[in-house]
Amino acid sequence: MSTFVNYLVVLAIAAVLLGPSLYGMWRDRRIDRQLRAVATRRVWLPRQRAGGLAPPPRRRGIRFGLGRRGRMAH
């Protein structure tokens, strides 16, 4: 019984020490994901909802025939 209690104490101490850092890491990843979504305009900004800006156009599929320098003459 004493060994089981010792294991529980060690797990409790590990949870107290690691809990805040794991929560902070999870929070930072969520904030990074939100910033990336705003940067790529995958979410509506508040001023877009109010009618200040039109939604960005979405590209569908791959556009063949266009390179980095535009259309190539044949």
C-alpha cells in the first residue's frame, strides 16, 4: 500500500509541475492557429461582417498554364 501511495504522490507532483507548461503550450498553439487563419483570411474579420470589406476571392482548383512569369508564348 505504501508503494502505491508513493506512486500517486510522484504523479501528483509531476502533474502540478507539468500542468501549467502544457496548458501554456496548448494556448500558444491555439493563438498561432488563429493568427495564421487571419493572415490567410480564412475567417471573417469584424469589419468584414459589418460590411466594410468584401470577402476575399477564393481560388478553386489549379490554374494550369501560368508560371511565375505569367503566360508563356508558344
